[in-house]
Amino acid sequence: MAHRLRVGILFGGRSTEHEVSVLSARNVVAALDPDRFEPVLIGIAKNGRWLRTDVRLLESGKVRALPGDRADEERSLILTDAGTEAELAFGSGGRFPEAVRVDVVFPVLHGPPGEDGTVQGLLELVGLPYVGAGVLGSAVGMDKDVQKRLLRDSGIPIADFFTLRRTQYDKDPKLAAGMAAELGFPLFTKPANAGSSVGVRRVASPDELAPAIEHAFAFDHKVLLERSMPGREIECAVLGNDEPIASVPGEIVVAHQDGFYSYEAKYLDDHGAALCIPAELGPAEQRTVREMAVRTFLALECSGLARIDFFLGQDGRPVVNEINTLPGFTAISMYPKLWEKSGVGKTELVARLIDLALERHRARARLVTDLTKRDP
């Protein structure tokens, strides 16, 4: 058998989406081709410790260290430079005797810190190839404020919004009321840096505004007030690096009492939403969504994978809601389902994502980093 690539599956984290990440990791491991890949599971516990774990322990829904003696239970992880390539070193009590090499890292982290460029920067520093967007694309994809400004400047339609910072709101709470009056009710409040609809609320009247803003500020120091966009919720998956392709679009039909695709509708209510794949769209509408998905992907400096979420009004014109640069891989997640309906099964999809990570790493390795060794 040919050498199998050792794939470091990095999951968990100190995010509000920790549990979702664990579910995603289970599905990524299950989709790995055993003839090509060997998984190395690296879990980040809620307290921030990096632990070596095992696929059997994922069933608990939590990040747990490999079983063993008491010292093993306390093991944590560091990244070290082994001279020619990086390695992961595990140990306890300040000693790290065990080193584990990986060929590529597959971050299955949702929300900050992890999906926001922090882990990507760490992996860049130690020279490890990794799946997904780089530091810039990850950071922009997580920050809805910066993301929407870039899309607007690129001529890609978005909903009208205002950004409110914690310091601004503390000095002048009436500022939010003026923003809301200009947007009109209903509107949505959401943390600038969060995913899975964490912290998002639909605000139907002025009386609901202050509690909704305070709720969003619990998750980030920046909050968006965004105009409600009535219409269908359409999602499209993108795959690739410099020449990405888009999947068939899908539709989310929300049945949950929240009235939108909330965290509860996604993960807690078995009947909170229905996924219709492919979405019932005419050829022109489908083409427009797919083209806009690719434009959004490239405008935000993404690579590898992303899911772009749209609102589709009665006029048939799509408006970009947001991008997700590390979309979920749970059993109900749209990203793998969209590609499955597009003819790319989970095993092939995961393999292509790893190949794209290695392709980008090779391209970056060709760049000049040492002027003393450059040919005159």
C-alpha cells in the first residue's frame, strides 16, 4: 500500500460552536478514504488545551484525551519546528516527549477562535498545509462588518446594515434607536464575529431592540443591525482555489417558531427547518446564484471551501447574507449535502479539499522568502 497521508483533524475549540465542531469532526473522519489517509485527531478542549484523542472518544460529544494513566489524561500539545517540517508534540508537566507528524491539517473549527484566522496563522508559522481559507480570507469571512463592506465595494448586493461598537453604545444608547429607525422594523441584530446564528435575534419593535443588542454584545464587541430581507433562504457551496466552482443551490424552509434559521432551528429542533436540494429555481436564477457565489468567494480572498448564504426576493434577485469559510460537516449540514447533489460524494469531497490544501501550500512554497538565496 502506498504511503497514506497523515491528516490532522483539528476540532473543538473555545467557541460557542464547540459541540457542532465535534459533530463535524466525526463526519470528516468517517468520510476519509482509508486507502489514502490516516486521521490524527487533535481536539481543543473548552479550556483551550490541545489534546490528542481518538475517533472512539468522539461519540461522547466532547473533547477528551486518550485514555491512560493520570499523566496521560493531563497531556497537552504544542507545535514545534522539526527542522524540515513541523510536528505536533504532546506531553505534560512541561515535558513533551511524544511527537506526532502530520502531512496536512483539516481544521473543523467553527466560530472564533479558530475559524477567524487565528489557527490559520499558527499553521502558516510552522509551515503546515491546511484545508480552507488562509489568514485573510478566514478573518474577513468571520467578521460580518468587514465582510459586508468588501462585498459592497465589489458591487455584490447585500442588505443595508449599521455596525455598533460596545464603546459607542455605552456612551450613547440612543444611537442604536436612530439606526433602527432608518432600517425599519423588523430588523436583525447579530454579533459581528460568530457563526451558526449564535446571538442573532429578530427585532420586531423598538421595545425589543435594547435586549437584543445586549444579547449580541455578549458574544462580540461589534454588533450589526441589519435590514430584514423578506424572501427565500438560498445557500450555495463553493469548492476550489483560484478557479472555484459552485454547487447546485439549496433552499432552507424554516418552520421554527423563531421565524428564521436560528441556532435552535438548526440544531435543537428536529423539525425546525427543511432542506430542499436542489432549490426550485429557474435556470437563470440558478445561474445567477452560482455566479454570485463564486464572485463572493473570490472577492473575500477565500480558498478551498466556503458556503455562501443568500436571500432571494420576489424579483428573483439574490442578496448575499454571509459567507461561511469553514461550514459544518454534520449530518444535517448543507455544504456536503449540496455537493452530494452536485455529484461529489463525501469521500471525494474530503479528498479534494485535502488536495486543494496541498496545492495551495506548494504554490506558496515557490515564493521567494530568502533574498540571500535568490538567483541574481
